[in-house]
Amino acid sequence: MTKRVHFKRVIWGCLVAVVAVSATAPTPATAAGPVQQAHFEPDYEASGFVVPAGMPAPDAYFQPVQQVGYFGNGPIASRLGGGQPAYGYEGQPAYGYGGCDGCDGCADGSCGQGACGPGGCGLLGGCGLLGCGPGGCGHGGCLSRLNQLCMFCGGGGCGVCQSVGRGYLLGALRALLPYTEAGLSAQRWYDLSADVMFLETSSGTSNRVLTTRGVGGDPVLRADSADDDYTAGGRISGAFIFGPGGNIEVTYLGGNRWSGDATATGNGDLYSFLSEFGTAPDQGYPQSDRSYQQSVSSEATFHSGEVNYRRRTVGPYGRFQWSSLGGIRYLRFDSDFEYSALGDDGLFNLTNNMDNDMVGAQIGGDLWWNVVPGINIGIGGKGGPMGNHISRRATASGMSIGQQGGTGELVDHEAKNRTAWLSEMEATLLYRISHSWTLKGQYYLLHVDKVGYGFDTSPADNFISDGTIPIDPINTRSLTIRGFSIGAEYIW
């Protein structure tokens, strides 16, 4: 028992002595720093790891790489650059960016198995005109070499050349495609619509001859010589929701102004329509015939305002939609005509101003075909009876038409009411470009019967024949306004 206790004390004493010596012995100084990762060599073959065909072994990526250009000259560069191709998708050589920094292998006019990048074989080297490589275009393709043609930086990498081959052009073209997120069944709707209207109007004068050269001679001036063709106006419309499927539409259309003039000159041999071109009476009137100059001018303006209630319906599958409407409309059409003749008896002048104020009710509707999401084709129409208040102011001035055959001026005011029928038709193409904006093109046609025109010969006949105030009724004809428009619609 005593020997066992003694032996344990000896063992413990030795351990204490070793610890004491270790604690008092000087230790080499160490600098503070980050924890160092131990170097290891993974055994991929033993783990069963299989490298895909054409791909560098994984241990190559653990070797240090010196960055020079795109891949440098380090160990991995020796695999991906000069001498060995850089493999891309499914083991195919990836020609384009990468390797070949010193153009190794290009002496014989080809890049060998290397992949030419910027600074490599050049545009006209073995990689082809655009650097496609002998095996065809890899990732990046021929377009990836076009940036070297950049006139701004010569391939240094500015924003201009970097945009080549990245789909920016296709992206810009793709932006022109219609907006489709609303779907094929998107209901026809707008909050605000604005159009520029290019319209022409019937003159109400046809091609009636006003002046001939000689008695009953060749026509030299016609009433429609002063007609104007297409002129620009506008249309603006706002829609406000009014119950399920219904809305109130307020629309203004007009601002078009048609004007023109024409002149015929002669040597005292111009005869007017007022004397049937010098035949009634013979040799015509001294005021308007045997003239040296005759001229005509016309002007017309058009305005329309309407308020309608419209109710829309969507058909099965949403491809076809239609609506019905009813409301009130105001339309104003002013037509002015002026004729003058200059002869031995001085200047004769005749003006006729005609104003048409129409108010009435109308009904109508439209039908829409949703061709594809974002593109719609529609036709619409409306019409109804209009009460037309026509007022005329005719004035004639010249020699021998005043009292007792002297120089003077005669003025006539007259008004009458007529019932006119209005009809309107539209054919429209819509191209939606975003959630809020839609482009619009349209063919437009408006027809109204029993409208007064400025070219009205009834007061002129009385003025010039016997110098009396005319009592003839106002003549009316149909009015046609047609043309096309371009515009846009907006949704809040």
C-alpha cells in the first residue's frame, strides 16, 4: 500500500514539473492576422466526381490566376487561351471574348484552336471578318466583334459599342408591339380622347359656271374655283362613368375653316351668270357684264357639340363588343360667298352670308372587334332630326343699283326654319401602346340635308335687275363633310 501511494506522487510531480517548465519557457513572437486556411488537395477521382467532356478539371480553378486582359497568362489562362479553346455550351468552342491575347497561332492565317478576343487576331485574321472562328459563331457570335468597329472608342468599351449585339435594337422594336396585358376581352373605354380632323366639305355650288369669255362663250370662272380642300380641325371628348356599363360622353368637333378665291381677267369681254352670260338681257347688265375682271371668294366654318349617354355590352368571349347611345346635339355651319365684277361702270360687289343653327336629338351605337389584344377595329353611327334655323344677310353695292338708278347699296335680311336630318358614320382603328395610351386613326363622314349655302343667286337677281329687295325664299341643299383623323386616347 505504501509503495502504490509513493508511485502516484512521483507521477503527479513529473506532470507538474513539465507544466511549469512549459509556462516559463520563452515563446517566439507571432504577428496578428487573419486566420489562415489550411491547404488541402481534394481527391476528386476517389470521390467519384466526373468531369463533363471538354470541361477543365476542377483543380485548375484552385491554382492562382494572374489577371491580364480577360483571362491573363496564369495556369487557367493556359487552358482557356492560346493553344486550347475555351469551351462553352455542350463542349463547343466559344469564339468571341477570351484568350488569344498575343494572337498565338495566327501566323498561318488561322487562329488554330484558340478563341480570339479583343486585341487578338483582328477583324481580318483567321477568325473571319467578324471574328466568328472556324467552327462558327459561339456565345457572343459575330455581333460581339462589331464593337471593335466603334468610331467613338475603337472597341474600348463605350456605351455605344457595348450596345451592339445585346438586343437593344430588338428591344426597341419590341416596344412598338401593342400592349397586351389588358387581354383580348378588355372593354372598350377611354377617359379622354383628342383627334386632329382633316375634313373637306361640299360647297353647295357644284361646278356652276359664273363667268364666260364672250356672250355665251367659254367658261373662265366657276363657283367651285374658290373651294378649299382638306383643312385641319379638332375633336375632344371626355367620358364619365354613369352607372354599371354606362357613361356620359361630352364631345366637341370642329374648328375647320374652308376658304378660297379665284379671279378671271379679260378685255371687257367677261359676262356674268346674272344675265345668263349676256343673253338676258342682250349684252347683259352694265354692273356685272362687259367686265375687265371678275372674281369669287368663299368661306365656311363648322362647329358641333353633343352630350350622349352610352351603354356598353361585351359579347361572348369578349372578342366582339357593342354599345347604344342617345343624346342631344348642336351643330353650326356658316357659309359666306362673295362675287365682284369690275367694268366701265365701276365695281359691282355681291356678298351673301348664310348661317345654319341646328339642334336636335340623336340615337346610335357602335360595334367593336378585338382582333388581338391591343388592336381593335370598330364602326359606329348616329343620327336624328335637327331643327335648322337659317338666317341670310345679302348685300349688293355698285353703280345704277341704288334708288333712281344711282350708286348705292341694298341689304336683305331673311330667316326661316327647316327640319333637317343628320347622319354620321365612323370607321376606327385602335392601337394600344400602354396601359394608359392608345393611338387612333379614323375615317369620318357627316351628312345633313336642307342646309343653306352662301352661294344663293335669288337675292342677286332682284338686286341687279330692278334694284328691289328680294323676296325669294332661301334655297337649301345637302351638306356633306368627310375626311380622316389621327389622335390618341388616355385612361387614368
